[in-house]
Amino acid sequence: MATELTPEQQAKDARAEKIAFMIIGAVIAALAAGFLLKGIMGVGLVALSTVPVIYLLLLTMAGGKGSHVSLGAQKTARKSCAPF
């Protein structure tokens, strides 16, 4: 059985949902504007420029998991995977 959400949790979920829809709307509006201004090249430019933004959003939603790996551990992992 699912538990009922408190009013604070419901308000937090509603706010997060509004933000998500605003981000989706902004991406769609940018794609439409890029197409109207530059044609298919504009869509490509918009898509290319949104890659880092989406990547940061995914990292934020994941809670920054995996960002605590030290540089030394990364170098060690690379050396162990190298075929030479």
C-alpha cells in the first residue's frame, strides 16, 4: 500500500513537476525558434547546445553520485584497462 503524502511533500512534488514542464517547454520552444530562424541547421545547433545542459540536469537529478571519485583512482583505472 502506498502512503499518503503530506501537504508539504505534495507542494514540493507539484513545484518539481512545474519546473520539469517549463524545461521541456523551453527546449521545444528553442527547437522551434531554431528551425524558424535557420532551418534544419538551427535545430542542429540547438540540439548541440543543449547537450551540456541536459548532462548537468542528469547529474543534478542523480544527486551528484559518482562525482566523488578521486583523480588518482581514475588514473589507476585507466592504467589497468590499457591493452599496452
